Amino acid sequence: MSDAPQVSKDEQNWAMICHLSALAGFLVPFGNIVGPLIVWLIKRAEMPLVEIHGKEALNFQISATIALLICIPLMFVLIGIPLAFAVGLADLVLTIMATVKVSNGDFEYRYPFAIRLLK
């Protein structure tokens, strides 16, 4: 990709941290949103790549949280349990995929199934 933007390794690392910080959601309630939000708020003004990937990570994590919240009432009819597992697994896999893509220099990665709330 000859027209790929030139970014510093530091900026690339912070963009990766935007995605990786979402894994905090597996340890802390709503950490999947708070982690990328903190990184995005701190670094977005000085690093354009963090501006892009922070919003992308936030949009996806908000979408995943909404999907998990929808699974809660569905757990009473048992379909919510496998759905919640599937959403959690998809969240983990897609977050890791985004991190690897940014690490490899693919700065155009967009999460599938994300509601684009932040533009």
C-alpha cells in the first residue's frame, strides 16, 4: 500500500492500545468502553490514528455492550445464554483481530456489526 499514511511507531502503539484496552471489559464491568474511551480522550488531539481507531473501538464496544444487554432478558427463555457467549467470544476475537491488523500496519480496519455512533 503505497498511499498508506506515515505514522510513528508510538502512534501505532497507541492505536493498538485503543483496541487492547477493551479487553478490560472481561475483568471490570463496562471496562470494554471505559478503556478505549480513556485512551481516545487522552491521545486523540495529538495522534490522528488514535482519533480514528479510538472511535472505531468505542463504536464496536458500545455495540457489543448493547448486544449483551439484550441477551440478559433473553436468558429467561434460555436463548440468551448461548447468545451472550457468542457475543463475548465475537468481542474477544474481533478485538484481537483489530489489534493485529493495526500492529501489521493495516490502518483501514473496521469492525463488522458495529453501530457507528461516533463519527
